Amino acid sequence: MQRFISIGYGNLVNAKKIISIINFDAAPIKRMVQNAKDTGMAVDATCGRKTKSVVVMDSGHVLLSALLPETIAKKVENE
């Protein structure tokens, strides 16, 4: 059975497909996000707010979230 977790503002993601949850502040992560945007593999789920975390999926997609990485990680642990 698929379990979905909220990554903020009504956006849900399949918890079993998450590879990592990363803080957005590091320069290499910002480059990874820019590369994903250029190739069409980025999904912006911030609803216009500041990006605080990046969720990397097993499909290669990169999800941008306005929630802190710790907040998303706690939601994954509780599932």
C-alpha cells in the first residue's frame, strides 16, 4: 500500500519513493536543483514561498518544499 506524506501546502508525495531530504542552502544542492529545472525534472511545491528543503525521488525528480528537512523527515518516520 502506498503511503503519502505532506511536503507542504496540500502537496503529497509517496513516502516509499523518497531517496533523500536535503537542506537547500548548500551550493552543490542549488546546482543540482538548477540542473533538474533545466531538464524538466524539478517540481516546485513551495507555492511561492522560500525553498527550504529538496526531496530527491527514486525517479530522479527533485521536489522543492518550503518545509524544513527535519519537519518532512519526522512525517516520514511517523508513517
